[in-house]
Amino acid sequence: MGMLEGKNILVTGVLTEGSLAFGVARLCQQEGATVVLTGMGRTLEVTESIGRRLPIEAAVLELDVTNPEQLASLAERVKEHVPTIHGVVHSIGFAPQSVMGGNFLAGEWPDVAVAIHTSAYSLKALTVALLPLMNEGGSVVGLTFDARFAWPVYDWMGVAKAAFEATSRYLARDLGPKKIRCNLIAAGPIKTTAAKHIPGFEEMEGKWDERAPLGWDSDDPEPTARAVTALLSDWFPATTGEVIHVDGGVHAMGQ
């Protein structure tokens, strides 16, 4: 019996087999969960195709986390596939390139607002949309990139991640009485599709392996996916509002 036996997990952000979200979805299925995926817009068909490559083909629902109508109907649409939700994986982030890559001072509010709405507020919006299906409690897990620091080229996405981490703590506060935990994984740099669109990503990734006491392989999403899967399980019943680092230990080293 797997650690997620009998659980229903909704996973966002599956775009390729190399994405963190795909690794999470695969491990969740291997550990006994029923997985539902979401995709959006022009990438919806891509998510549907990737969903067929999982060990068990997963249902795919359309969801733009900035679209109020799609959020309002999400619970009912999920209920067509599973009666309850026990876990939610937030693997969504976007910022226009105009506010990254060294453009912090030049960033204009409309583009900054897009980054914060999509990458931070969406954690609250997604979780609240699924609350009607989480009456048995559960676990919400999001993916961040350690927002304690000002990283090269990350700029306003770094600010959005700081808001994301604060949002997780407030969700942990307000959802604890409902037996819903909310935690984040701060992963080291992984060469996902999203990462490759960050201007200057190689500068962030550079020498990470040298600085990590445990080493780091930016082509391997498995350690991060394992951590997310563990947090979705019942093995962390008293952990909420936490940011757990899966970065080879870089976060604990001096700069």
C-alpha cells in the first residue's frame, strides 16, 4: 500500500515530462493516488497529451487561475471525476520578461501585477476554489524559490515568490481549523520549461552544484517531486506554514 492510497490529488502546472509537476503526478499515482491535472489556454492540449504518458491516464481540466469564472466552476468540474480532494499541488508561476532579467528598476506596475496575481494570489484563489471538496482535511503544497534573497535576474518574480510564501503562511493559519495543511518546497534550480524562459537563468543555476554539500543536478526533478509527495501524505500531520528546502543544502551555506 502506498502512502497516498485512496487519496485524490489535483496537480497544476504539468507541461512536459521534465516538469516538476509531472514528476509529482507520477509519484502520486505510484503511491496510490488518483490524480487530476489542470491546463490552460493554448497549452491545454499539451497537458492532455502529457497526461496520457502517466502510469494511469489522468483527467485534465481547463483552469486559468486568474479567471474568476473558471475558478468558480472548478469544484463542480473536479467532482465529475473524484468526489473529494485530499491534496493540491500549486506549480504555477509567470512574470512577463519585462520584469525579470535585470529589469527590476524598470518594472511597471501592470506587468508586476500580472506576476503577483499569477504567482502568489493564485495560491489562495486555487485553494479556496477547492475548499468545498476538502471537507476531510488535506494538504496544499506549492513550489517556491527561496524568497529570502535577492537573486540575480529573478527581480519581480522574486518579489512575487515572497508574497507567495507569505500567502502560504496565512492560509496555514486560516485553514488549520479545517485540518488543511499548507506548506511549500523551496527547490534548487531545475531546468524546467518555465525556468528556461527566465532571462539569465544560467546565471542563477551556475555553480549551484559546487555550493551544495549534497551536490545538485538541475536536470533531475525527482528529489523535489519526492518531497512534495511526502507532504501530500499523512506523514506530516502537524506540519503547516513551513518552507522546506530541497536544494542540496545551499540555503544553509554562507554566500
